Amino acid sequence: MAQGIISDNWSLQDISSLFMDGMENASADEIAIANGEHSYKAVSYPSIQTEALFDFLTDLVLRDEILVEAKFEDAWLRTSSPILAAKNLGVVRSYPFLEEPHKLVEPRNRIIEHMSSTESLKLAHKENVLSWQESKRPQHPLLSATMWGGAGMCARSFVYEKSYTPHPLRKRFFVNSGFMLPAGDALHQLTSFLNDEQMKVSKKVYGTDSLYSLFVNMPAIPIRIIQESFSPSQLIEVALQMRQDFAKLREWLKLFQNALSEENLKSIANYRKQLDSVSEYVNSKIGLGSAIKPVTMEAGVGIFKMVTQSNPVNTLKNQFGVRATLNSLIFDSNGKQEIKKFISMFEQRGTAVGYDIEQHFTKNA
């Protein structure tokens, strides 16, 4: 079974705009929810475009295929975007989900019920439905694109049994509204694992001082792609070339995904055990130890020093195969230099736009 993902044409449109028009000092609107009401909060549009790009680059390297709704691909297909290279190779592929629209209606409506976590959202969505019936235009366009459109994409994911990478604004809305995507996606589990391990290494190296405790927290695959690129137009090309370098990890993810899809608990436990092995190795490398082999204190000449009782068998296992690849990604870079290089590619080093993007990928320890 191909390890595929459903992606938003909205994301590809924003990524294409980033490539073709560069970074503009503009804002987008995030739907925030507080005290039982929804509102709109301005966020940096180039940051949203960059987040969409980083999600796409990760999928491009580690998925077999990226499926987009055929009916709406004109949103980006007619541009001269570098994404076209991925489509020409068949990695990005159009799929006519809406040839069977009746399959999506009930799941989409039920998903909207779960997303409508406040009375204001329920009312605004009802107004959108009535407005669409009367004029084919939603009364609240952004809410329609975010919630109604997002529910439609989640319905595609459910009906066709494929994972879904949402546009960043949809992703934020899902979190803010309390709606959660299914947990059974191997790559999402892996990227969360890598982010946690990278942050653990950063905390150990730089400390967690209350004043100096912010770290750049970029996804591992975009870091590697940026290292090998010298202009925005090269990012997609490098990602496509990098697919070969990560072919074994992509195959491992495919098998992990099959185990998750089949709910094979024994196999799932085996893949999680491999990730635990990597985590134990990372701990031993940075002196944190583990529950089995804790860090101990050894008396020196007038000082105490850390001694990590590492597991030699586990250390050996982490020198080869998928585990070695994951360790390479974890210890490669924390992304600080790469995010600056990325911003410089778009001639935004030292600007307000560049600052916003750096802050967007900064995490509190």
C-alpha cells in the first residue's frame, strides 16, 4: 500500500505564491476561540506560507505520494511554481475525490458538528450555509474556507482512508476548536518524535534559563533541504533528489503505517520500541541517561562529574539503518542557522518579516 497523504490545494497555492511573489509584509487571519466565542487574530502571512512549505517539504521527501483535490488544483497549477516538478514526477498527484460527492456529505456534516465547539461558530456556519444556498457565496468567507473546507478535507481523509496534512490556518483552527485528527499516521508520529528529541538536545546544550530559554524549533527534513539549497527555486528540486537518500526511512514509515492501519498492536509496539531505542541513545549521548541506565554521580578530585551508563548493545544498534538516520537528523542542527539562511534566500534578513518568521519557529523551553 502506498504511503500517501491528502494535502490542501490551499497550501500549494500559498507555497506557489511564496515562490513566485516572494515574502510580502502582510497578515493572514487565524480563527481564535476564547470564552465561548470565536474571533479573528492577525498572524504573519509569510510565516504561514513558510509553515505550509515546511510541511510540504517533509511530505515530499517521506511520503510515496501527495494527493490533492483535482477540482481545485487550478489554484496553483497555472503558475510557474517549482511544485510543478513534483507533479511531473508523479509525487504530487491529482485525485477526483468529488466524483463521488455523496460519500463525503454525511462525514463532513458530522465533522462540522465536532468543530462547532461554540454557539458563535454554529451560528456563523448556519449563516454560511444559508448564504451559499441563496447566492453561492458564504457570508463569512474565511470561516467557510477554514471550517467548512477543512471538514470537507477531513471527510476525504476518513472516506478514502488516507492521512491529511492541513493548511496551517486549518491546523490552528482544529486545535483551537478542540477538534483532533486521528492519531494513526506514522509520519506525524515520527515528526513529533524528532521535534521532541531535537528540543531535548537543545535544552541540554543551551540550558533552560528563564530569560534565555527560546530555541528555534524547525522540522528536521526542511533543515536538511535548506542546507543543500542556495535559492528558493532549488528547495523543491533538492527535496525531490533527497527522496533517494531517505528511501529506506520512507519504506520503514510505510511498514509502520501499515501496522497502524491494521491496528497490529504487536507490530506497532515494535516500531515504537525502535523509536524508544533512539531516544535512549540520544539520552546517553547528551548525558541524561534513562530509566534503565540512569546518569550517576562519580566523585572526582574536588568535583563531581556525570557518568552515563550507556547500553552498549543499544549504542551499536543506533549506528546502523533507520536508527542511524534518525540520530543524524536529531543531532544535525537545531535549525538556527538554517532559518536565517532561508530568510536570506528571500532577502528578508534583518527585516520585520524575517523577525516574524524566526519567532514563528521559536519555542519556549
